[in-house]
Amino acid sequence: MNTVKKGRAGEDKAEKYLKEKGYTVLARNFLSRQGEIDLIVRSPDKSTIIFVEVKSWKSVPAEDLERSIDFRKIKKIRQTSLIYLSSQAGELYQFIRYDVIFIQKNQLHHIEGAF
């Protein structure tokens, strides 16, 4: 499976997981000049908008998964999230959160408020 297909499969798995937990998917693969956000969701209680980075690997030590999101990646995600928020003039959220979902083989690890 090539990298793009593997990434899409991971995003599919993450999206399914989030929907099962009651989240509403607002956007997928939101792209701007600053970067891309894999998933943008609304919390089940509708108070929080969450920007989700999805990382999936076949076999990587768990500690390497967490290191895969460096300062530059975080900066791009934050800048892109501001662009998304500014494009949603009528929507108001009490909170904003940045999550990461790591997928390794058949295990999914959801880190809420990762950065």
C-alpha cells in the first residue's frame, strides 16, 4: 500500500472512531497555503472544535510516533486552524483543541489536547 493510500486508510479509521464517540466531522483534509489538517470535528457537546492530526504506521516504536509531530508541524496546524476558523464566520465555539490520533497496526491511540 502506498503512502497516500495508507494515510487515507488511517484517516478513515480515525474518522470512524470519532463518529462512534459522538463527534461530528466538519471537514477532512482541509488545505490552505499554510498546511493541511486531517480532520476537523465538533465535540459531542458542541462546545469545542477539534483539529485532529492523524499519524499511521505499520510498525514504529510508540515513542517515535510522538516525536513525529515536531514544532514546525504544530505551527502549520495552528496557522491552518486559524484560516479555517476565519472562514467559518457564523460558527462560534467555546473551546478549541488540538488532538492527535496515532494508528499502529490495529491499535488506535487518541491524545486529546496534544498541543
